Amino acid sequence: MLGNKPFHVSEQVVAARIELLNKMTPMELVYNKDVQAYIDVYTVRQRDHLARIIGLSQLYFPLFEEHLDKMGLPLELKYLAIVESALQPKAKSTSGAMGLWQFLFHASRMMGLQVNSYIDERCDPVKSTEAAVKYLKYLYENFHDWSLALAAYNGGIATVNAAISKSHGKNSYWDIRKNITAEMRGYVPAFIAVNYIMNYYESYDIVPIKPAFNFDDIETVSIDKSVTFRQLSRLLNISIEELRFLNPSFIMDYVPVVTTPINIVIPKTKSELFYKIIDEIKTEKGPVVADLPPIGDTENRIKILHTVAKGEFFHSIAMQYGCRVEDIQFWNNMKTRDLLAGQKLVVWKRLEESPWFFVCETEFSNIFDF
């Protein structure tokens, strides 16, 4: 939610504020034109998106802080998850990285995260945070410099070491920056900008959009029977959408219990009921495929206008946007499958939840050499 007050803040004020934040952390927070460019993206062009992120921080930051404190790491690292995923636990990058902390498939196995047809622990807020914190500690022990550790989190230890070698012994992030990838060049400035914005967003008249639950509203319970979200929804009188929001690691709306109980997250208001009905829960076999959505479904999709090219077929359009021919017909009230070159079609494209950093990267195409 956004107010109507002016939200311009002078560069001198921003620089002074970042210097103050820098004095309160062992991480290096500096102000420069690249950091300011990211601040402008967050506070001007992506204000609505930022308002949702700030709201979600009430759900995830207490979890992040608990694990960072346990490992003795700077609490400011919690902001890294905003750069990585915009606090979307099911965010997926173009390279296939998943979750709040954006682990690739093989990296997740290395970090002990389970990924199979029913569970993707990269999307589990608790387990992925444990893995990310351990990895960040390991990276810092390699460099003893948090900016280099952040760059390595994004681009790998080998890339950072190679950049140091090319920089004739210089080993600060800003000195080696010209020798790292374009994505890594924007990564630390984005992190600094997020630190600033999350502390001073009120100056830009940005009001958080609060999610359905915050950290104090939820509780983790253990279940020893395989069960679908549909059964849990019925017994607990909670929507399937809420179960999905609280339990993003379960694929196909199914909790598979094999040998040991599995933790699930429910609203605290439902915990007493859960223990009352636990004996009523019946073991269910997992779905072979996810339920087929109704024709014309627009959930998790974004509306666009497609212009039919010469020789283009219905099926090629449907494959391009991750939908069915029948969906396109429904959205356009079409009775036949006849197409004409130049024809305009309303199409609801499947929404891929790309990390916030890549949203910003698009914004910077005319600012930096990305």
C-alpha cells in the first residue's frame, strides 16, 4: 500500500543513513551511484512489490535471525533472501535455482536438502535457511570479507578467486569488481540497497502489505501419516491455499510420510483442533499427477496480449505460455480454432516467480553494462 506523500530523499541523506548502518554491522555498507540506482528501482519503479516484501519479512525475518544468531553471523544477512527471492519460498530462477535462498538442484543435495517428486526442501523456509547460513559461514571462512563472500554466494568461490588473481593481488570487492560477471557486479550494491530500504522505507511512504500470517501466528506440528492437503483442509477447516502458503516445500499438495514423522506448519489457532483430530487422519496415497485446473483458470498467471504470427498454430501458442488450447479459446470467447496473422489474443501466461535480483536486473538494462 502506498501513500500520497512525496518520497524523494536527497543523496546526501541516503549516504548519511548508510554510513550510520555501516557503523552498526561488521559488513561493509558503502554508498555510491550503483547503490543509489538500486534504491531508485526499489522505491520508485517497484514500490508495490517492495510493500509486499516488507510485509513478508514479518513472517520470515524472525526465523532468519534465529539461525544467523545461532551461527554467530551478522543479522544483516537476512536481507540477502530479498535479493535472492523477494521472500518467495517457491521462487524459481531461469537457471532452475529454487527457494528463499535460491539453491540449484545439485547444490541442494550437497547441502543436505531433500528434493524428490513430492518434497522440495529448497522451498522449506526452515531447512533452506539452515543450509544457507551454513554455506554463508563457509564462504566467509574462505575470504574473511563479507562482500567477497556475498559475491561468491552469487557466482561461486572459483569466480571470485579468479577475479582476485586478475586484479594483481587486490582483494576487496570494489577492486576486483571489474573482473567479475555482470550479475555479480550488481549483487553487492543490491544487497546494500536492500539493507537501507528495509530500515528507511517509511521515508518513501511505503506501507507494508501484510501477509495472512506472521511469525507469531504459526506453529509447527508433527504428523506420522501420509495425507493430502485436501484432507487436512477439511479436518482443520483451513483453506488449501493457506496450507500451501505455510508449507511451500510439499509438491502436489501432499505430505508423504515414509519412515519418520514429518513437520507441517499450521496456524496457532488450529493447533488445539489438530491434536483433537489427529486420530481421524487417514493415511492417503500420493497423487500421481497434480489436479487439472479448470478451463480458463488464471491462478498464478499474468495477463498479456499475444499477436498471432503468420503460420502460427494454436498448440505452439499454448506451449509458449504454459496453457491449453481450450484455455485460450475460453479467454477469448472463441468457438473455433481458426487463427489469422495479426490477430490479437488475450493469454494468461504462467507466472514464473523469478528472484527479486533478476527483476531489478531488467530495470537496470539501461543503467549498467548487464
